[in-house]
Amino acid sequence: MNQRTVVILGSTGSIGTQALELIGRNRDRFRVLALSAGGDNVALLARQALEFQVEVVGVARATTAQDLQLAFYAEAQRRGYAQGQFRIPKIITGPDASTELAGLACDVVLNGITGSVGLRPTLAALDAGTTLALANKESLVIGGPLVVKRVKPGQILPVDSEHSAIAQCLRAGTADEVRRLVVTASGGPFRGRTRAEMADVTPEQAANHPTWDMGPVITINSANLINKGLEVIEAHLLYGLPMDRIDVVVHPQSIVHSMVEFVDGSTVVQASPPDMRLPIALALGWPDRIPDAAPGCDWTKASSWEFEPLDDEAFPAVQLARQAGERGGTAPAVLNAANEVCVQAFRDGRLPFLGIVDTVARVVTEHDVPSYEELSVDDVLAADAWARARAHELTGTTVHDPTTLHGQETPQV
């Protein structure tokens, strides 16, 4: 394959750092053109930029520009460069930095930003006609109609393990041969518990995921399974199947990442040990596979895989997300925004664990989805802001700076 130029948004987070690790082992296949991050870890960002000799670096927080420039000099000195031996990349600052980088001429934009701030960069990459490796599920969930309107066939390559698995399984048949999609869920740390048994769950318990090593926000999303609801909406938008043909099944081993059932009764699965480097490699190299991107299953050892139906009574978040997805418009944006606020309120001790989904449901119910002739970015962001304000009001919490979400991205399961 020809060498591909790559722009990585959210380079200092989990997805970004793993992508750069993969690229570092495959420099004949990929060249990094630009990197962006929130600005919380300028030392790491400078190290990445010099390691891959990128041309442009973006930071969301404009006040970190001087710190980043000093970090470049410190990193150059650490590497033993004499003055004049290295070139400082162009620095772009401000909340639109990632959006500007997403519009650069390149082969692939990897959007690894967390939160609704990833929407504008997603749209910028699509409008530029660039292949989009999408880890920022929020931009697809909240901006569904906007994304669907802009996207060309095959332009979005999902980085989520579940949707990457579906994309691989779909190679086994034609679109009209697909009966249903089956998204797997680990079940999180509270699999098998009743709703009453989760009343006193603590943030520390919710952050103890049995399979994946993830950040606190996404781990909590996995604990109450609202992440699976978001993934159902994603699958609907990515693959064009109605919600009632997308199922969720609990698979605690997290080896089978998703399945596709075909009309003849065949079910094709994608199986691999939990490792985000595999979907990252597939998204960057699609349709080609990158050799040794991640370890495969060890078939010399005995193992068993379990599959269980989802307990909707104990974990109502998936049904709530389905309802929001079916309402469409700005309802998914409200769901996502309210959830982000409620998760933070739970982490701060201001909301019980069960109160996360209960409060999100209340905000979604209160939201009256307007009839739009044509949904705009401003419409989506206005609904996002309303939902956050209402969720803050219900939880008695204060507003957090959304730009701090840059660079904290981690895979959702």
C-alpha cells in the first residue's frame, strides 16, 4: 500500500497514543502530518510532534501556546539536537484548532477527541472528502443527520471495537443479505445484579471494569450500559439498519466484539482479545490489514465464551437510547449531553449511581424535539447546551469546561 498521511486529533489520549505506537512500527505505511490535543500534557504533545516530525500542532486551550513552545525546546534539548537542527511545527491554538486540522489535505483523519466538541472536526473531515477514522462516537450520535447528509459511502471507518467488528463481518455478504446486527457488551462490573443491588454503588466500584482498562467516564458508561445504547444509535447511523434489527447481547469475556446475522441463518462473528490497536489499525489501513497490529486468540488453550440476554429492567439505559434514537433530531444530543453531566455528578458524589440514567431519562423526556426543515450544527449545540444546563440544575452541579475533554479519550466498550 502507498504511504498514507494521517492527522490525529486527541493525540495525547488513549486512542491517540496507541495510534502513534502503531504508526511508529509502520512508518513505511503512514506519515503523521498533524496532531491536536487539549493542552493538558504539552510535554507529551511536544515529544510526539518531534518524534514524528509533524508539520502542524493544534491545542484547544490558547493559553498553553507558550508552554508548548517551551516544551518543544525542552524536548529538542533532551534529544540532543543542536540549535537549528530541528524545526518547530506550526502551532494553531483555540477551540477551533482541531477543526482546522481536520480540514487539512491528507488521507486519513483520526478523530480521537472525547465529547461533543468532536462534532465540528468530524464534519470538517467529511466536507474535505477525507477518510475519517472515527473514535469520537459523540459526534455521530449527536450530529447524526448532519453526518449522514455529508458522508460518502465508505468515508467513515469506525474505531469502536464493536462497529469495527461489524464492518469486518459485513464483508461476508451483501447488504440485502443482512438480517440483524448483534452488538456485544461485557456487562460491566455489575453484571447479574438487580436494580436494587446497585442502589449503593460507589464511583470506585463503578470504575472497576472487569475486562477493559479505560478512563473513569467511559468505564462508568460501561457500568450502567448507556455506552451500549449510544452504540446502537451509532450502528443504526453507520449501517442503515432500523433500531429493531440491532440487538445487544452480554458477552463477559469480550472476545467476540460483535456479530452479523444473515438471512440464511448464518451468523458471522469477529473475535480477538480485547485490544484497541486492532480497530485502530483497521481504520487507518482499511481495507488492508496491518500485520501483527495486536495479538490474536490463543487456540492452544481451552476457553469458553458466554452469551446472555440483556436485563433491561436492571439496565434500562439501552432502551432509553433506542427511544432517543427513534425520536431523532436533537434527542440523541440531549441524551449524550445529560449523561456527561450526570456521570460527573456521580463521580463528585452529588448523584447516586442509579440516578445517572434516571436523571438522563428525565431530561430526554422534557426535551421537545422541534421540527427542523434542516438541522444545523447550531441547533445540535443549542440542544446540547440546554441539556447540560438542565442536568446541572437537576443535579445541583457546576459547569465544567468542555475543552478539558480533549486528549482524555479512551475506547468505549
